[in-house]
Amino acid sequence: MSQQIEIEFKNLLTKDEFQRIQKVFHIKSTNFSKQINHYFDTDLFSLKELGSALRIREKNGFFELTLKQPVDGGLLETNQKINSYEAEKMLRHLTFPEGKIRTILQNLNINLSDLEYLGSLTTLRAEQKYKGGLLVFDHSYYLNKEDFEIEYEVTNREEGQKIFMDLLNELNIPLRNTENKIKRFFKAKNNL
């Protein structure tokens, strides 16, 4: 189990912009790895109402349960490794695994039996260190949609924001109001 404050900046890109950035940073198709985010909430979206999100991330045969909660300056991300059996039980039978995240949800008065599996979002992701942070190149598919995104993960909000804005300016990419993946997923799901 680990916890960390997530500070990141993100911007949606057009397919053209995404391909251009790949060339600038010498990102090849072989640099991308596949990950699948499986999202959960109650039918009343109790977690969403709290500004929180719950997912299982599946990557290279490994599974991680993650709860994101709002805190000053970012999101508190609580991660818990789970095995394939626990992931399968949660995805198919909504049987929640033991651990810290279960306890946090219970303390938030989330009834675990009310959780529902909402669906998945698949991302092809490449990462590269950049000026003290991590640049993330994401091409995501979900609910008959696809999008392209660049993220910049940092430890210092002010410094990271300046570096990210400078990068967008250098690449002549407009700043776009970009919601996180789960919000984009929810929006697409509501429009079905």
C-alpha cells in the first residue's frame, strides 16, 4: 500500500498534435505500453460527489486498486496491489478486497455493497523524464471514443505549471480545459 499526492497538468491534443509531439520527443510505437482502468462507483455516484474516484488498473498482468481523493494542491492517491484473483472477484462479483482502501471507503460511509462496475478505459501510454518531472503521452479508448493527451507529473506545482505552459507554447499547442480520464469516461457514459 502506498499513498502520494498527485500533482499533474494535462492537456487534450488533436491526433495531429499528438503525432507531432511523438516526433519531437522521439517516441516510437514500441515505447507505448497498454493499461486498462476499470472504474467503480455507486449508482448515486457517491464517490464522484466526494470528488473521489475508484479504479483497478491492469498493466502487464499486474493489478492495482487506486482511490483518488481531493486534498489541497492535488489528489491523494492511495494504491493497493491486488492479485488477479482479487481483481477478478471485484470485477465479476463486486467482492471488495481487504486492505487500506476498504477501510477508507467505510470511513467515508460508502457502502461497499452499493459499488458497481461502470466499465473500462484502455490507454496506450509512453513516459519520458522532462525537466524534473515526468511527461506522459496517452492515447485512450473508451465507450466508442478515443482521445489523445499529454500529462506532466511533478512534485512542485508552481514550477511544474510554468514548465508545462512553456512546453505547450513552444509546441504551439493551445491550452485546453482537460478533465481527468474518469470524468471524461463518466461524461461519455452519461451520453450513451
